[in-house]
Amino acid sequence: MDCLFCKIIKGEIPSEKVYEDDLVYAFKDISPMAPVHILIIPKKHISTINDIEEYDESVIGHIFTVANKIAKELGIDEEGYRIVSNCNKNAGQTVFHVHFHLLAGKELITTLG
Ligand code: AMP
Ligand code: ZN
């Protein structure tokens, strides 16, 4: 499948790995929008949030446990962070493999829309 993030998971495209387990892979965003900008993705290819099915709930939930583990390891859990996931055109999704941006390291702009 011609998916950038599937290739990153397989190691066919290099990435700066932050965390990996059986279900999830996390790596540094190539174009950071904040001092900490990590992408957390399911290893299973899911194109958009619209394609998440009930049987994906465990992996999607697990992503948030991984996020707080990463936040604690980086020492940003108390000062705070933001998790963002974009779906399709109006949200600006550019890579069609579901991913969660973990942003931190500064006071983030508070407007969401
Ligand atoms: P989105 O716009 O929500 O689909 O987010 C896609 C993100 O993937 C952007 O923040 C990009 O900077 C990031 N990105 C694209 N290519 C790579 C790559 N090869 N390695 C790491 N991050 C990437
Ligand atoms: Zn993929």
C-alpha cells in the first residue's frame, strides 16, 4: 500500500522513533509546530477517523495511554500538552493514515477553529 506512515512503520522511510509496541508507533514530526511535536499512529492502516471501527477502539484508546507515557518520560505531563487529530480536507489532513499530534514545550495558541 502506498502509505507514507505504513512505510515509516516498516522502516522503509526513516523516522526518529520515540516509542513502539505491538499496536502503536510514535515518532518526531518532520516539520515541528512546537518544541515537542510527536506523531502517534496505530500500526494498523486506518485512513481517517471516519474509518475507525468498533474493533479499533482498543488501539485508539491505547494511543492515549501511550501519549501520557511519552509525556511523563519527556517531563511535559504537568506543564501540559495538546493532542490533535485532523480528519479530511477541512481539518487539513495531509497524510491518510490516522495520527495523533502530541504538541508541547510552549504555551500553545488556544484557538482551535
Ligand atoms: P496532518 O496534516 O494532520 O495530516 O499531519 C501530517 C503530519 O505529518 C504533518 O505535521 C507533517 O509534518 C508530518 N510528516 C509528513 N511527512 C513526515 C515524515 N516523513 N516524517 C515525520 N513526519 C512527517
Ligand atoms: Zn498507512
